[in-house]
Amino acid sequence: MTETPEKASAHMGFEELAKRVDDAVAALDELDPVAREVAEELKAAVEAVHRAALVTMVQAMRADDGARPVLFELVDDPAVHLLLSLHGIIKPDPITHAGQVLDAVRPQLHSHGGDVSLVRVEDGIASVRLEGACNGCSMSSVTLRNLVEEALVRDVPAITAVEVVPNDPTPTVIPVESLRIGRDPVAEGWIRLGPAAGLAVDEVSPATLSTAAGDRIGVIVVNIGQRLSAYRNECAHEALPLDNAVLDVANGTLTCPWHGFCFDAGSGECLSAPGAQLEALPLRVDDGDVWVRVG
């Protein structure tokens, strides 16, 4: 005796049942428009009946102290969880939901050379880390950041705000011996830039230094709260000068005015194109004077 579809379903595993649903949905596309419309209406009507019944069952079990633990155990079953999720009765946790939303916008980010990763979701705030072009300060990168924020706040009810977590910069390693100023600092490649008090706080100060060999080298000194960093005055992108670079003190970033490439102001690491980096120069303050070593 041949088994009925109902009896056959009872012996199917979760994967087989899911495949059966996928096959049936795919078969709808093979129907002519009239038949497809009738089939989709039947599907919608049956799902509406199922959802109404499931909502009644779930609400009753949640209201019953004895049945509630059973409901929570059932939700852990893959088939039950899928069924309740399909009918919108249970929602994915905020992290899973946010991950799904980010997967949806990721192709658009990739098309602009950017990407995003979810760090955490706490108290309604999603913390994300932006990579590539998304992490710059140009108008295009701002647009991409807004895309991520709007998608998360709009599509994930549990998220009310988005914060961007800065990338962990790769520290610039400068040998300790190169920081020592000896009896003849000029011979060792150190050049006096000028009084430290003359460097404007929270600004970028360009300067041209002359070496003992007569070479003239352009440098910039970044001063964030009296923390000084020195770099060659050349963007790592196309070696264009950074005299008018935009310094974002709050985020500790330095943005090239030419093409919007963004750098960590303290390390020189390029946040727009990982792997690129400003050429950091050893810097010392002795007796109130700033010295930079350029060779």
C-alpha cells in the first residue's frame, strides 16, 4: 500500500521537509500566470490559518506557568523554530537579525570598495566596524556609513542607534636608539623644527626641514591634545601634500584633502586602504624644542 503524503512527511527529517518546501515553491514558477495566482492565493490562505492557530497556541502556552517551559523547549527544535519564524511569531535575536541586514547591504558596500562587520549589540546600540572605503571621511564614505546605519535602525526593531567602532591601528615601531639625541644631533639626522609651544593644539602643522646635506624635506606634525606625531608630508595614496588635511580630533583621524583617504592620526595607518601607511618620523621634545629625525 502506497503511503499518503501526510504519512510520508511523518518519516521525513528536517532537511528533507525543508527541501520539499523549496521544491514546491520553485515549482510555482513553472505554472502559467493564472494557475500561479490561484496557487499563491491558496498558499497565503493556508498560511494565514496556520498562523492564527499557532499564535493562539503560543499565547496560551506562554500564559500557563506549567506549559511555558515546554514552549521554550519546543522553540529550540529546528523544525518548530523554522515554522514559528516563517509566520513571524518569533523574531531572530538582534545579533542574528542585524547580521542578516548587513548581509543585504554588503554587496553595495563591496561595489564601492568597502565592508562592515558587526562587533556587538547592547542596550539597543549596534556597534559596527567599517572597513575599506567605508572607513574614510570623504563624502562617499559618509554615504556608505549612512547606508549601514539606516538599514540597521529601519529593519531591526531592537536597534535604535548605531556607533562606529574605530579599527585597531597597527602601531608604528620606531627603534629606541633612533629616539636618542646625542651630542651631535644634526650628524645623527635630527633637525630642530622649532618650539613645541609654537605648534597649534588639535591642528596639523606643515614644515619644510633642511638636512645637513642641503636636502629640503616636507613634514607635518599632528598635535592632538599635546600628543605629537610627525610624518613626511606625502599622502600614502599618490604622495600629494597633506598641508590642508582634515584632522578629526574626536576620532583621531587625518583625512587627505585630495581624494579623501583617511589615516589614523597617531600611527599613520591608512583606514581607507589597509596596508598603506604614512611614513612616520621619530620625534622628540628636548628643552621645549621639537626635533624630528628624517634620515
